[in-house]
Amino acid sequence: MATTCVHVLFAVSSVALSAALLACGPGTTTTGKNATSFEPVVAPGGALVHAKDLGLVAETSCGPEALAKVSPGACRRLSGSALNSGGGTPPTTEAFDGDVCTTWKAGGPAPRYVAQDYGMDKLVTAVVLIPAIDTSGPMRHVIEASDDAHTWRSIFIVEDDMQTGHAYEIRVDKPFSARALRVSTTAASGWVAWREVVGLACD
């Protein structure tokens, strides 16, 4: 499957992060033989933004240490509990475990989503996406926030060509408050899968 990274795990300079990376509710229908994600009901709105390609992430750099090998910065990774992806599906743990060598697979094409509950309201400043799509190409992701981990509002929309194995950083001009964060993929070149999705808070 494809791979991609995002600059929402650790807030540091783009140069330092790039170097480190290179070294290192729901709907009711589902598709795919063993789908682990249902179609999301995406809220309207959201500003269109573009992601910054931070480069290829080495598949030999595994575990949280691979992502943490950056100079201390003003940002920190937001941790929480992975939510399920609709119906009786299992939690989307592999998308939020801090390990770029693990992969969460939707078991089907877009639209699909992953979500994480922070347990309390947090300010989100940036998001890093590391897709594991099987075919590089145009993708559309809606970044959503929730105050209760059930009702969602669209914050921004990312439309970019994304490549397997690359990390993508999305910087937010104005931090937003969220008890939970969701990434709903509404368009992709192949079946939806993630190596990592990370939210960052910056001082």
C-alpha cells in the first residue's frame, strides 16, 4: 500500500522535520470483502487548503522514535484514543499509533474516514497525513472537528496529488478547538489506507 506523512506530530521547523522524516456521524453502507470503514456523513463547509510535501518517509524507520528524531520545537503531538470507523468496525488504531510502519486499511475505496478522540478540548494547529494508498494521484480529505466525538464540523478541505511514502503537512492559520479530530477521505486513486494521521498543538 502507499505511504505518506504529515507535519502534525511534532511541531518543529519544516527543514528539521523534513530531514527527520526522510531519515526516519457515519453512514450505513460499506464496500470491500472485509471493510473496516463505513462511508462518512461529511458536514458542509471547510476552507480549501493545500498540503506541503515533506518528502519520502523511509519504510525502515519505524516506531515513535523515527518521528521524534527532530529538534525540540514549539509543537507537540496530540494523543488520544482511536475511534471506530462506523458500525461495528474496530478502532482505527494503526492510523494514530505514532508508528509509520503500521498501516490502517479501510478495506474499500473512498469515501472512508479515521478519527481520534482526545478526551477533552484541545487546540489543533497543524495536521500531518501519511497515506498508504496503493495508487498515487489526486486525493481529497476533509479535516473535521467535534466537541463530543459524535457531531462533526468541517474545518478545511485538502485537495492535492499525493504520493505513496510521502509525508504531508497542513498548517492552520488559526488554531481550532476539538475534542476529537476526523479525516474523511472523499476522493482517492485507490483504496483508502493510512500509515499515520497526526494532530499537533503549537505554543
